[in-house]
Amino acid sequence: MQYVLSAFIGVGLAAACGMRVFVPLLVLSIAAKAQAVHLDPSLAWLGSTPALVALAIATVLEIVAYKFPVVDNLLDTIATPSAVVAGVLAARSQFDFVGDNGAMLEWAAAVIVGGGLAGMVKSAAVVIRAKSTALTAGVANPVFATAESITSVLLSIASVVVPAVALVAVVVVVALAVRAIVRRKKPTASR
């Protein structure tokens, strides 16, 4: 059962990386310091004090930077691949397979599941932010950024505290992300 809960934690944190790159890693670092989660030995550095400090600073900078229209769109360019990497790290830190090929399977699953989830959620956020920028000249972007930050914090904390509930939240977030990505304008009837 511990393997399943760890996987739920990894999946939840990976999805949260799609909203904010550093928030889930900061929550993971705090949880590791508090011994609330076990980190894979190859990623034990995430629970170190220097990592905690660096992630805290990066989190504050990221959250503040997303409050500024134009900067937020530029930041998405950098944050999209970074979210995928963070999603892989978050998922990998929790995936624990046994057997001779365990490490290979863990990394493969982390890349596919963790990176895929983070990338999908980030892509949806980019699409929504672009629409927000186009429709409101960026005026609504800080509101969207605040909602994104709060959702990332809540999903990250839920992933550590109540992983099964976080998994349900991930399903909802993924459904919304898919809807945002594939949603197309309804064709208008020609007269």
C-alpha cells in the first residue's frame, strides 16, 4: 500500500508542477525535512537545507514574476520545459519499483507520467493565459496567476497529506487541461 500512496504523491506533485514549477518541489522538500515523505536516495538532495532555501527563493520569485503581464507570457516560455523537468523529478522522488530493472522503470514512469502530466497542465495554462492576454490585454492575467499559484499550493499539500484525494484532484485538473487544450471555437453558421 505504501508504494501506491507514494505513487499518488508523485503524480499529484507532478501535476502541480504544471501550474508552478517550484511550489511542488518546495512542498516536497519541506515534507522530506519533516520526514513526512520518503525520498528516493538518488534525489535525497531535495530534502537538504540548501535545496529548501533555494526552492523557497525560487518559489517566491516565480509567484511574483507571474503577476506582471508580458513577463508572465515570457516566463511561460521558460517554465514550460522546466515544468516537465520538475514533474519528472517530483514523480521520480516517490516512485519505488522493485526488481532488477527498478531504477530504469522508475525513471521511465517518471518521464512518461510525471513529465507528461506537468507538460499537459502547463500547456493548458499557457493556452488559457494566451486567451486571457488576448481578451483582456493582460489585465486578468494576475488573477489567473493567483488562482494558478493557490491551486498549485493546495494540490501539492494535498498530495503529501491526503494522496488519494489529491489523485482525484489530478483527474479533475487533467480533464480541465484537456478541455482547455482541445477546445475549439464552434463553427459559425454562414448566412
